[in-house]
Amino acid sequence: MELTEEKLRQVIKQVIAEECDPNRVQVSVSNHHIHLTEADFKTLFPNGKMEAFKPLKQPGEYATANVATIVGPAGKIEHVRVLGPCRSHSQVEIARSEAIAIGVDAPIRLSGHLDGTPSVKLVTPDGQVDVQGVIVAKRHIHMSDDDAKRLGVKLGDTVCVEIMSNNRRTTFNDVIARPRKDFVLEMHIDTDEANAANVGMGSTTYGRIIVPDKK
């Protein structure tokens, strides 16, 4: 199809409008991963150090070169990345489909909300630990305090996000706002949600934040 001058103008206007949309948010796919306490890290990797392999978008967070196998009652997930830095509680985040596959009833929770969560075994060639803290991460948006003020939301508020992916336009409800002074605006969904909305892990997808009317 020939790109006429008028069509080109329309495309440019659309791109500018999207770039200037204050409610536009990058959508990132959060693959299964592990957070560890310093003690659990040393048990699993007695000869290693927690060092950054790849920085993540949120300040101070990074993927390490360390991987472990998650072992549940009915199966296992191999080569699961450890994220840094160390935390006060070890935690495992997997998709709902993965929880079913390994035989654990992992609840949908925000990070750090671990009361009553099931346990799995984490295994490496050098050690193993039992971790109570398996969750399916509840979809959420990291945002700065300024972003939260601009959007009119506070910690724990829910918004909707319309995903602008190709061929499978999707609106996610009940997305939790997680503001913090140094956070960068970014929505996190897991691999099950990404597959449903045709969001690719290797490409950049954007959504539009819709703040419900407050009565």
C-alpha cells in the first residue's frame, strides 16, 4: 500500500498523540523468578556472590546470573532466575499455569504478602532450601509519587489498563497502584496474562491507564 502524504501526516499525529498521552504506560512481562534472603542465597550458592547480570527498570533492582530449580509436589521448573538485591524474606513468583503444573495452590498476591502461602524446594548443584512464599504476582503499576499525584491515585488504589497490543486489544481491571518516590512508571503482568493479551516478551508494548471515577 502506498504511503501518501496525507496518510503519513495521520501516522505522525497518532505517534505524537501516543507519546504525549500522560496516561501511557509501558507494559513489562514478569517471567517466573526468585527473591532470596542473604542466608538462603549463601545456602544455594556457597561459592558465589549476588552480582548484577542485567539491570531492571526499577532503581536498584537487577537480574543475577544465578539460577535455581523450583521443585513442587507434582513437578519442577528449571533454570529460574534469582533477582537482586537480597530481601528480608525469600519469595517465589510463578504464573498460575506453572503453579498448577508443579502442584501448588499459589494465591494471587502483591509482592511481600506471604501469609498462608505454600512452600516449594529450591535446588542448585550446591544446596537446597525450603521456601514458604510462593505467589502468583498480582498485576500492578510501579509509579513515582509525582505520577500518582498526576493520576489522582494512592498506594493500593486500583486502576484499569487498556493494552495496545496487535490483534488482541485487552483491558486489565484491578491493577494495583504502587507509588514510591524513586519508582519508574511501568506495569507488570505475568506470562499467562501476557499470552492472553498478545504481549511479547521481546517487544515493547504500551497501555493506557484508566482511573475509575471516585464516588
